Amino acid sequence: MIVPFSHKELPYHKEQQREMRIAAQNELNRRELFNHGIALLGKDNEEAIAKLSESARYDLYIPEVERLVEEKGDILRNDKSLRERLLKQFVQAYSDKFGWRRYERLRELMRIAREEEGIRRLRELLG
């Protein structure tokens, strides 16, 4: 189904299209960086941390950190400094994301509660 819109609206829709393409490409980049970082853990931890940190600049999702811990639990259990470095980076990235425009719509108390719960979960996973 084709949705009709006026010629005057075309620039707006073109801009929306451009923004959606950028967002989709950013998400693909984030996933690739995160997965590459996971794959490098235990082989080249410095590069792994760099990839995971770069991916977290796009966004950070708790279920992905849970997957990381599940897949690389043995490595993480045996390397406290690696866990601490990842925890520090992830907590910072997770906290920073709640300052982004898309979270402004949430009520402040809800935003704070989500941020605190996510940080608590990160500490539980990597602490």
C-alpha cells in the first residue's frame, strides 16, 4: 500500500528516510563490533576491550552483556582485572545513554530507576 503525501512533505520524509538508514547502519556496526569483541576475549583482551568500548558508544544492551558473560564466563572468572575494566566501561556507557535525547521522554524517576537497575545488573554480572 502506498501512502499518499503532499509534495511539500517530501523533504521531511526524505530526511526521515535518511535518519532511519543511518540508525540501521549504526545498529549493524554496533552488533558487529560487539560480536567481534566477544570473539577476541581470551585471545587479545586489549583489542576486545577496544571493540566492546566502541560498540558501547552506539548503545549497550544488558541482554548482550549477559550473553557475553555466558559465552566467556571461564575467561572472566579467571581474570578479575578484565572484569573490572569491562564493568567500568559498561557502567559508564550505560549511564551515559540515559542522557540521550530518546530518553528525555521518560519521566525522570523512571529514567533514574532504569539506569540504576541496569547498573546493578551489570555489577551483578561482572562484579
